[in-house]
Amino acid sequence: MPKEGKEKKEKKEKKSEDAPAEEAAPAAAEEKKPEEKKKIGNVFALFSQPQIQEFKEAFTMIDNDRDGIIGEDDLAAIFQSTGREADSKTLKEMLKECPDKINFTHFLTLFGEKLHGTDSETALRDAFKLFDEEKTGKLHEEYVKDLLQNVGDQYSKDEVKQVWKEAPIEGGTLDYLKFVLLIKRGNQEE
């Protein structure tokens, strides 16, 4: 690596080490892949700037080790700060609510789901799995249409047609694993 490039890289690394978490966050967002930016954009649109700032402060309080991820040790420390002890099983259950590591974006997503009355990806996948006796991740298109039109909050033919415009259907089967991602994260291929 040329000397200029190496010095620039070292300067950039030094600057990011010295920067507080709030100042480092925009730089981290710039380095994300386009599909990650889109997911972030969706969740950030759920809240006003003051709300996001409050969530950031709460996240920082919970992230006891300041590694940008809320883990079991961080949750245990929060419990202890309130004078309570949490067993490992309880902490693991709490962390299972997020399908990935709980960074700030996932933290916001969890709150968005709770505050806006939507189910988590896990809850939606589990709901579809109830109808997938063979555990293939796919359901027959006609079977799902029948369920939508005749069970629970019944969809009209026009509503089903609207849902089917975006649904990942191939060869007469709905890939509900992809469908759940589409519902929760939007179309990431745009």
C-alpha cells in the first residue's frame, strides 16, 4: 500500500476511535450496503428525530460495554442497576426477540414493531409454519388463497390479487420465508 494511502487510512481509523458514538454513527451508515441502507431508512421513518435521539440515549445506557451490540451481559447489568437479578434463561429469551444481534437499527425495529402493532419476523414465520406440515418453507398458492378468503379476517378476491402482485410465488407455491421478509423489510431488489 502506498505511504499516502496508509497514512490516510490510519488517520481515518484514529478519527473514528476518538469520535463519540453519535458522531461515528453517520460514518457507519455511509459504509453500509445499499440494501442495508434501505432497511435502516424504513425503520428510521417510523420515528421522529427527537424519538430517535431518545432511543439512541436508551440504547447507549443499555449497551454497558459500549460495543454497539446489546448482549446478555448488557441486559444483566441493566437488571442489576434496578436492584434485580435476571437468570440467564430470561435474558436469552429477551434476546431471542431479535433474529440477529441487537445493534441500534435492530433496537429501533423492535420498538417499531411493538409500538406500531406489527408482528416480528419470527412471529410471522411461526404463523406460516403452522400450515406447513412438511416444513418446506413453502405453501401451495391455492391453499393460502383459500385461507385468506375463508379464515379469520377474510380477504376479498381483489385484496388477494393485490397481495399476490408482490408475493414470491413460483410454480404454484408461495415461498413464505421470502414473503415474511418482503412484509417486514419491503422489496429489497429495487
